[in-house]
Amino acid sequence: MASNQVLDDISEKIASGLRLLGGAKQEAESQVRSIVEGALQQLDVVTDERMLVQEAMLKKSQQDMQDLVERIKTLEEHMKDLESKA
């Protein structure tokens, strides 16, 4: 469970960062943001926008493949008709 280890590491770093920074709110927020951003980069997280683009590309590819399957079926039927007439 590498994800759990990463999350535990994040929690530990956040707590450590808050203790070190004490009451300095801006510095604490900056430290936490930096830690979380680093952790998210390790987890290879994508944005909603990028995910939507990937989903649209997949949907189009699936439709293109289905169109090609139908076209192949039509061509195969046409070939059978030509062979039976020959």
C-alpha cells in the first residue's frame, strides 16, 4: 500500500511543518501547500479538465472503431455477393 505510506508521510510532514512554524499562519499555509502539491505529483493525479479531454478522446476512438467494424462487415458481405455471382 504505497499510497497509504505516502499519505502517512504527508500527514507527518504537515504536522512537523506546523510545529516548526508555530503560529505563523502564512508560512504554515505555504508549507502545507508545498507538501500537498509534492504528494499529489507523486500520486500522478490529473486535473478534471485533462480527464475530460481523455474521456472525449476515448469515446471518439471507440466510435471510430465501431464505425470501422461496421464498414468491414459491409465489405465482407459485398465480397461474398461478388464471389457467389462469379
